[in-house]
Amino acid sequence: MKNSVCAIIAAGGSSRRMGGFDKLFASLGGKPTLARVLDAFQACGRVDRIVVVVSQDNLTKAQELVSGKEWPKVSEVIVGGERRQDSVANGLAKLNDCEWVVIHDGARPLVTPGLIERGLEAARESGAAVAAVPVKDTIKLADPKGFVLGTPPRGNLWQVQTPQIFRYDILAAAYRNLTEDVTDDAALVEKAGFKVKLYAGDERNIKITTPNDLAVAEALL
Amino acid sequence: MKNSVCAIIAAGGSSRRMGGFDKLFASLGGKPTLARVLDAFQACGRVDRIVVVVSQDNLTKAQELVSGKEWPKVSEVIVGGERRQDSVANGLAKLNDCEWVVIHDGARPLVTPGLIERGLEAARESGAAVAAVPVKDTIKLADPKGFVLGTPPRGNLWQVQTPQIFRYDILAAAYRNLTEDVTDDAALVEKAGFKVKLYAGDERNIKITTPNDLAVAEALL
């Protein structure tokens, strides 16, 4: 189907930093964090289809969650790989009929339909757009012993979030050349030589990686 | 007095991003944020003296706050300059009898005595130490139009906080050469050719710059 927009919810992580407490199913305002992500993508009129990528350990639980009728756009729940990028690659393999791919962290439950839509709009020109907010704190580059090597000018630095939106052919080409470890999908696309545009993210769109973050997300809700 | 440790609380900002709501006197768990900062420095056994630097607008209010007996280490409240570094320079001018200077943002109310002490310990070898936490999100370097120029490896990047601790003579030398705008004091010290060591900060030690941050700090308390 042409013009279709497919979302990959990357939720294959192991919640190592949560002390055994699974961030995907942790209750946030009385609802699992993953359910909040699915609510936003279901409510976004531009999104046609959702693929959820989870760890082997979470497969049954995630399948149970989506078995109801709340999120009809979810077409499948699949198992991810070892690294984040392996999980996205598994999702991408299911989506060869899409024109646009929206990748989102399963651990960013405060995403909104508006944030997804703005990303699709921003990606129209260059084919790749990434939500980002200005870096607030000073960032230092340091050597492995903790001595400062330099302070890059803060005005040029952005803190990247998801959604990250790519034209399917660009993302597929970037993933075909995949070799090194990266921390976000845009880095692969950059390495493959494509232009990536930043668009205005949301300070509230935080990533849950520690129990502290969950308390913060409760406060932001 | 030799071996003395003096703190400069840099609170000269104008709270522009708070929509008229002053972050210094905003109530956090029933107490002004500035009072929480003073509590931590008063309670830290290694700190001998505290100088508070505020904007002209906040001078009377800050003087009233410290006029009680809660924080006997506060020796004066003075008015800052236009930029953060001007405020610190004004504070520094009062401290020529100190051996160590601890600079702290007035807008980081969740600082603890332990965090201050660890910084003084870390500064002993190189003469300069800065609290920092690992960067969690991917950081992008972008051009002014928002196109990504690169993704520096996240493992080498640190998000800097305060306290920032300096031997007095190092900080004074760095400030004598002061010309460019910087976003933290360590950057001046680095530019002057001194070594700066990062030490383990605290994820909870956030900076209040928006009303959102205040809600987050409430949750972290």
C-alpha cells in the first residue's frame, strides 16, 4: 500500500536498570507504559499500522496486552534482537509495503499524536526527521579517566528523542549497510550519507530507564 | 584563612523561562528552592562560608530570607552581573582569603552535603572537579537550520552539573583571562589550560529552569 505510515515500537530492552521492575508494564497513572505509547499511535490519524518489538521474556505479556480491541492498528508483536538496532531491523523486515516508518521507544510513554504528526511533516523534505530538544546542561567530552577534553558549544547540541521518522527506502538502505553499534536509528541513516532533519520534540517526552524516571513521568502526567 | 572552603551560590538569573514565576523562591516541598540549597551547604561540614549572588530584583527578598539564624555560614548576599560568569566573578571578588571555591547553581535545590564533599575530595589532585552524570539520550551536533552534522559517541559525553570545585588560585587565574561567553565555570578553567576532573554527580540533582522541572523536583523529593 503506497503512502502508508507504519510504526515500529522498539521495546526489546531488558530493563536492566530498573532493578527487576519492568518499565514496559509498569503502571503510569494506572495504565502500563506500553499501553500509553499504543494509545498515542492509535489516536494519530496519519499512522496506519503498528508493529511492537519486545524481548522474548515479554512476548506473551505483550501479546496478551494487545489482544483486546483497544489498538486495532497493531498488526503484530514480534521478538527483537540483542541490540536496539537488531530489534528495529526485525520490525523493518515486516514493513516492506510501507512508504514511511516511524520508530518510537517503547519507554517513552508521554508521546502524543501531535508529536508524531509534526515528525511526519518535518520528514517530507529530506526523508528523515528526528524529535530533539535543546541541550540544557553543559556537555563535556572526557577521556576514559574522567578528565575533560573539551566543552562543545551548547548552542549546536541537541538531545535526541523518538519519534524518528524515515522514508522506507532510506531506512532500508541504511540498515543494509549496518555494521557498527549505534544509539539511535538516525545515526545509521547519517552514516549511510542521508540528510537528517531535527524537529521540535517535547521536554515531557522522557525515556523511562530508572525508577526515578517513572516518578518523574507520573509528575509530568 | 588557609584551608578554608567558600561557596558561591550563583542565583543571578532572571527566571525568564518560568513565565514570571521566580524559581529561587518557588516552594519545593513547602520550602523555597534557595533555602534548600542553603540547607545543604550549611549542613556540609567542609564548607566554611557562603556567598549568595542574586539579581538586583531579588536582592531584598534574598536578604530577608537569610536574615534569620538558619544559615550562619552565609556571609553576604550580593548582586550579580549580566551573564552567569559575571555573577560568579562578583562572588569571587569577595573570596580572596579562600583556598577552595565551590560554585553551585541556585536553581539546583536537590544538592546534598555528600555531593559537595565528594567534589572537594575529587578536586584535591587536579585542583578542579565538576559533578557530572553520563548522557542518557543520544546527542546530535546540528547546523543552524537543524540538519544533523554528526552524532558524537555517547560513551565519551557527560552532562555537567554543579557543584564545581576549584582551587582559588586556578579559578582566579581563569577569570582574569575571561573574555568569551561560557556556559559553566569549568569551561573557563579548561580554556586557561588547567585540568578538570569529572566526578559522579546525581541524577536527582536537576536544574529548575521551567515549571515542568519544578514538578519533577517535587516528585524526586
